[in-house]
Amino acid sequence: MNGETLKIIHWTPGPSEDTPEGALTLARWRELEKKYNVKIVYEKVPWGEPLNMVTNAALSGESVGDIVALDLYFAIPAINQGLFMPVDDFFNFDDPKWPKGMKDYGKVNDKMYGFTSNNNTASGLYYNKTLFEREGLPDPHDLIAQDKWNWDTFLDIAKKATKDTDGDGVIDQYGITSVAGNLMRMIIHSNSGSIIEKKDNKYVLSTDNPNTLEGLHFYSDLFNVHKVVAPNKHENFEDYNDSQTLFSSGKAAMVTGELWEGSQRTTMTDEQGFVYFPKGPKRTTWQGSIENYVQFYIPANVKRAKEKAYIWEQMQLWDNVAKVNREEAEKQLLADEKDIEVMLDVTNYSEPVFLPLNNMFGDYAFSIANRGESPETVLARIKQTAQEGIDQNLNNVKP
């Protein structure tokens, strides 16, 4: 490589000598630097900044980096505008070492653009094991083993857990706490529905998919009929903070969450468990829908891209992926091994969710949850504006 630099851009910290995994990674990098006469650089930047850097560099004709991490919802519009190159010819994607699902979600416009050595992002349901035992509720792990972890058993648990515990006439313990949009998205996917679907080779807002509508009605009933979900009072990010506080304080039986969130509950004194989100009537497998589905991409103006892709592949500790994921799961302050096993398995069902709806997603979720509008009414009202956002981000492909 004649001493060239291979620069990786990400918003997470790079490998550190302070951890066994980091030391092993850096040793591999030094070995490859010597073998290929290349300088490997890892640049940590703020989240959301990589795409700005790539865009600005493209205007100047320079390459800001060689391997760039991006969330899928940033990557697709940029790919459509020609800012990244396909990588089909750089890797053998038939090799079973690649993460499950990556071939589906790394592909855009029938070409592979995204790649990663480890998909450790997904979502599921944390539950308060102490509260469950106190209230005499069935353990979701037992329901999973019996193939009975579904919307019906989920709702039954949520109804039994929602109550006024101090007799003042006000509900102060809820079955579920969640940001409305996260719960809505997970329910839709748990019934094999979708927010956006492809029809006649064009992405459109899903307005008449029966699985989606069935999910939206179940979502509406949780808030408006059964009243088992803690209210989203702010209709902004503060609802997320409220959901975490409520669950950590032992005042909610279940909370939706991603795989990293368990470790954040350092003040929680109750035991927390983790399970898949329950299946809807139209779903036969589990799901782990996620908005922040991160992969690596190669900017279109990178020189010697094939060689750099080859070196990146050599940099990965493929045999250590399972060990790293288990270590991460073990950091999530979970109650027992069953929780860890589900957390490790749910990544096999990770499904990225793309939401380019011109900021209509909040209206979509809160209008149903907080104002009791029917799903059909909300979809009809936001359809045009949401579709404009979808067209701009997903259907506007540069020739």
C-alpha cells in the first residue's frame, strides 16, 4: 500500500489497550500495518457527523475516510445520490461468517453497499422480575418455552400489573412504559407488518396492509381501551427519560428497549429480565426491529477501495464475535442466563426500520396513543406529507 492510510470513521471509541479485546485488535492492526505497508487510523467523531463529512468531501473531490459507519436511514439517501460505492466485488458475501440478515439490509437498489463483521443491535422487552414475582405474574421465559408468548398473554400481564397501589384512586403502576413510537414500531413488526413497503418498485407508506392495521389497532387499544401503557405526556424525548425512570423505580412491569439499555439502570434495585417482544397473530418468528441499524460503507471517491476493503476484512476478529457479544450481554445487569441467551439470539431477528416521513412519525404515534384517533384517520391525514419524505429519501435515485 506504499504507506497509504486506511481511515475508519465512527462515533464510538476505537479499540483500547486497556481491554483484552482492544489489545488483541490493536495487535492485529499492527501486524497488518507491517504486512501491507499501510497506516490504519480510527477517527472518532460525533454521532450524525460522518455523513456531513462525506458530503462535504465529495464536493471538494477528496475522500474524508475509507470506511465510514452510518445508520441505515442516513446511508440509503446518500447511496441514492451516488456518495458511496457498491462492494459486491470486494467481499464474498456467501461466506457464513457474515452476520445473519446483513445481506438483506446491506443491499440497496439490488447492490451491496453496507457491511459489518458483527450485528449486535436489536430490540426486545425488559421486564421487572421482582414485580412479576410479587404480583404472581407468569415468567415470559416460561411462556416462550410453551410457545405462548404472544399479544394475548402480553396484554393479560399488562392488565394485571396496571393498578393503583396506594389506594388514592390514581394508577401508579403500569404494565408497560415506552416511548409511543418505539412501541408502535415494535407492535407493527411483531405482526409481520411494516411502516414503509415496496409496491411496483417504489417505496410507499403502508396504509392498507392488513397486518400493519391490525398492529395499529392493538397499539391503540393498549393506550385507549385497556390503558395499560404509561402516558407519553411530553410528546418528545422527555417521554423516553420518563419511561426509564418509571421502569427503574419499579413502577412498570415492562419497558421496550435495545440491547445496551439494561446497563444504564444502575440505580434499579429490582431484578430485570429480557425477552423477545411477543408475537402477533400473523408472525411466526421473533423480531428485533431497530432504527439505528449501523453498517460500514465506502465513499465513492476512495482510491484503491478493493485493497482497503480486503485489509478491513483481515482486521476483523471473526472468531471472537460470539465472545464479545456475550460479554456485552453480561454487562446488561440481567437476572439470569435465560435473559442473556435471548439477548444473544434476538440479533438474529434484527430488522432495520426506515422512517423518512417528513417528521410525521411522531404525529403518527401520538395521535393514536394520546388523542385516540383511529389508525385509518391518522394514515389518511399524514399520507401525502409522509410520502413526500419517502420519495425524497428512498425513491429519488440519481441516474
